[in-house]
Amino acid sequence: MQIQETLVQEARRILQANDRGGFTIPTAGLYPFQWLWDAGFTALGWMQFDEARAWAEFDLLFQGQWENGMLPHIVFHRPEPTYFPGPERWGVKRTPPTSAITQPPVVATFVRWMLEQAQNQALAQEKVRQLYPKILAYHRWFKRERDPQNTGLVTVLHPWETGADNSPAWDEALARVQVDPALPPYTRRDTTHVDPSQRPHQAEYDRFLTLLEVYKRADFDQLRLLQEGPFRVASLLIDCVLHRANHDLLWLSQRFGFGHEGEIAGWLEASRQGIEGLWDEAAGLYFNRDLLTGEPIRVGVSASFLPLYAGTASPERAGRLHETLQGWARQVRYLVPSTDPQSPRFEPQRYWRGPVWAVVNYLIALGFAEYGYPQVAERIRQDTLKLCEVTGFSEYFHPQTGQGLGGGAFSWTAAIYLAWSRLGGGEAS
Ligand code: GLC
């Protein structure tokens, strides 16, 4: 109980120290700008002790929104030399400058949760009215520019869009990308902040940057990239997060009388079928899909459980997922490793290839709780709190030893601690 109080104070201090006047950086040095899905989790953290500040996170995030509705994955509010690739490399001529790709669209869901939690209802309702049309424009962009054939699955153009940059799920699709022989030279900055054994390999980085140049040359023309992009996948992280976000957008539309229920319900029907089409009966898991080959990507990753969070899975499939997770739990001390620990690609210390991420845990646990598996949901919550208590608010954690990995004093990990220790009514540790 005492540890917990101290940690709550510490988590608040991390958000305050990472606050840059209305937006929160993930961590100093390694990630010194505002990231899209980090902003959602971070806002939820702020919500536990400063509601006005929590809503400000979204005001600043949407300063980066493009006229076509796209919400970029990074908003470069002010220059910072410690990060690469920064605004010069992206070459997007906007104020504030931004990247040109997106990330898991968590915002609508977090806005709903924040409205439901708000003590200051007048402020919350005013913010919902301001944010709703912007979120709708963002979701319409997804439909229009990333699923124009109405397949129910969004096309993802860059591993960075999935939030899980170097997941083994992208290995083959990324290996197919020919490194641009004329790739402008660059110096990685990430490996000056973090031990390289915990970061993506150089071969992956060259391809991440090659994709950036390809998209720049196409002037970020989405419909053209859907035809020609050298990397095209369906990502469970994006599709499941978007499905739930649309569900929550529909709820907001109904509640405030915005009148878009019919349009959103159409998207939901398509994405429910799209996501359920990713189920693999033999594996008892959902798999991402390579859209260039049309083939499932047969590697279990933490996102494989997210159809529970989306709410699209049948009770039978939820039961299979539960069994699959029990199998993973026998291999590691802490849930949920980002890659199936029995996979030959599992690397327990390397970024999205094995470590535990608090934010993904939050989504998975919620899914299990909603499908009637409170015990596993509670186990995931306890594991996450324990990791923070033992090793601090790291970016990610070793699933066997619990070692904190990547950046330290990390905003979204602190935010999850705040949100989850509140749920425990003070009895979390
Ligand atoms: C890394 C993560 C991504 C996150 C960003 C900022 O790129 O892979 O998911 O949003 O860092 O924390």
C-alpha cells in the first residue's frame, strides 16, 4: 500500500516532468515530441489527477491533423536535435511539422472513457463537442484512403504505423523491401540512448527509412501507395483499435445527437468481418496478414489477442484465446510477452520481439475482462503493476526477469500505472 502511494506520486512526477506545456513527450532524449497513441494513454493518466491537462493533450495532438483528416503519428511541436528522423527528413511543410503516417487510432475510445470518468462534466462535454468532428474526419480518412474497396481491413503502409515497429510479424514483408541504394546517409540516434540489443536491427532501420523516401517521392498520395507501396499489411493493432474506436464514436454520436450512426455502423459491420477473417482455427489465434501476398503472417504476437478488445470475437474464440495465453504463461514469468515465447523469433529483450508493454497489456486485459475472464485480466494487471514496482516506469520489460528495458521515466507506462492502481481501489500491490 505504501509502495503504491509512493509510486503513484512518482508516476505523476514523470508526467509532469515530461510535460512540454500541453503535450507530453514519451521520454526525454529518445522520444522528445508528441506521439499519437502515446497521447491517448498519457491523457488517461493525466485524467487521474488533472482533468483540464488531460484534455489539453488532445487539443495539441489535433494541431497536427491534416486537411484530409489524417492524424500523424508524430507532431514535431518544437525542434529537438536528439531524435532521428525529425521534421527535416519527413519534409512535411506544415506548422507544426508532422510525420506523414498514422498510428493505432485510440483517441475516440479514450475520449469516451475520459467523459465517463470526468468529475468536471461541463468541461468534458465541451471537449467532446470540439473533438468529435475531428475524430470523425480522421476515421473517414481511414475508410476513404486506406480501405477504399471496403474489405473491412485497413492497409498499413509502414511498420511504424502499427505501433509495434520491429515485430517479427513484419519480418518477411519488410525483408522484401529493397533498400534504396541512394538512401541519403543518416545517423541513428536511438542507439545513443538505449543499448542496441534492445532496439531494432540496422537492416530494419534501413528499410524503415527507405519506405519514408518512397512515400515522399509519391508525395504521400495514399491511393497510389495502396497500389504501389512496397510494404502493405493488415495489422491487428490498427484494425482492432479502429474497430473499438468506431464503436465508441458511434456511442458518442448517439449520446450527443450528432447523427452519424448509420455511416459508422456500416464501417463496423465491415471491420467485424475483416477482423474475424484473420482467425486461425489450428493455432487458436488471430494472425496479421500480408496484403501483398494475401497470406496470413503465422507468428503469434500480443496483438493476436486484441479481437477481444475490439469485441468482435465469438465466445468460443475467446475461450481458445484464453487457452493459448495459458500456454504462453507457462513459458514466462510476466504476461503478456509481445511475441509467442515458443516462436524461434522470440527475443525477450528486443523491443517488440518479446518484451512486455504496459499499454498493450491494458487493452488485452480489458478484452479478457469483458469476455468473462476476470482472473486472467487481474493477473495481467498485477504483473504490470509489479513490473513497475520492481523496476520502475520503463518503456518495456523483460518477460522472464522483469528487467526494465528501453527508455526510462516513460510517460505511457506511468499513465497505465495511474489508471490501473486507481481501479484497484488502492489495493493493487
Ligand atoms: C516507439 C514505439 C511506438 C511508440 C513510440 C513512442 O516507436 O514502437 O509504439 O508510439 O516509440 O513511445
